[in-house]
Amino acid sequence: GQNIDQPTEMTATEGAIVQINCTYQTSGFNGLFWYQQHAGEAPTFLSYNVLDGLEEKGRFSSFLSRSKGYSYLLLKELQMKDSASYLCAVMDSNYQLIWGAGTKLIIKP
Amino acid sequence: GAVVSQHPSWVICKSGTSVKIECRSLDFQATTMFWYRQFPKQSLMLMATSNEGSKATYEQGVEKDKFLINHASLTLSTLTVTSAHPEDSSFYICSARAGGGDTGELFFGEGSRLTVL
């Protein structure tokens, strides 16, 4: 079956760095997405990786290793507003998005 | 970036009534839109794929007669929850992919929170 694994919850300190991991097993691969979702709101797009390596976008970076079925989202200089759930999603061979359950990130002062 | 608008944001209704939720792509055409529901502290669950000009494709376990989807134009898809019951209370979210094709960024509407009394 298809499976996306990511930690349920993480806690980090304001100003620090946090890495949220995502491992996947899917039928084919057409890219991996990271989304941010604040409580009660719809997800917003953060990043898209389809090739191996690191994609940097401001304070957020996303890494992909297709051979390992692994990705991570790196958040630097954490701010209180970064407290949210972070969803990992993989597009399979049928171009369907398979969603992880999300990682709730708690930022403490 | 592309904008997807969803309406209404909140709706409270009595059990047995029907509720319609609209999803519009404001600055791009979307031949395909997706409808999700999300229960508290759970991930998105794809309900159906809405195809412009044709019938929607429903995921296994989703009742097509209960969740009616209409994609009448390239910028509008609607989800109607018919004869709603308290167990239908959930957060319903639509999304659309800009740029055509099967890949690329997926934009989400703001979501609609349905509460059935």
C-alpha cells in the first residue's frame, strides 16, 4: 500500500532551527509537496521537489532523496507564527496526491 | 500566485437539509478540482476529483448520491451535501492545480466548516 510517515508533533524554540522528516512508499513518484496549515485554515503551499537535492526558499528549505524515499522540511530562524501543522504529500504515478497526517509544530518563546 | 476562493466559510444547518459549497478559481482555468474533507487533527482525505464537463470521480467509500459534485465551468465546482446529518460535520476544502497538466502547484480554497445540528 501507499504510505507517508511524518512525526505527529514537534516542539522547538523561537529563533532556532527545526527539521521535519517525511518518508514515503508510493506507487510511482511525480514529486513531493510540503504544505503549511494553521488551525482552522486551509493548507498553503510551501515547496515542491521532484529532483534530488535541496531547494531553498527564504527561511524554509526542502530536501529530497528519491532513492531513500525521504524528504525533510527545514525551518530556520523560527518565529511564533510558524506554529502550525506541516503536511507532506507525494504525487504518485497516477498524479494523485497521497497525504501524510501532518506534523504539528509548536514554537515556544 | 493563483487564487482559489471557497464559499461559504462557515455554515450551520439543521439535520436533513442540503448545503452547497462553491469553489472558484479566480485567475486561472481549472479543468480539474479536488474536494477534501478534514476531521479535527487528521489529514486531508480526498473525496472526489471534479472534472469540468464530465462526472466527478469519487474515492472509495464516498457516497456519490450524498456528496453531489458539479463542475459546470472551468472556474467553478460545487459540492452539495444532501440531507446532511451531524456526522457530516467537517471541514471541506477544495483545490485546483494551476498551469494545466497533472503536475504543478496545488492551490487550496479557504475551506468551509460545516456544522450540522
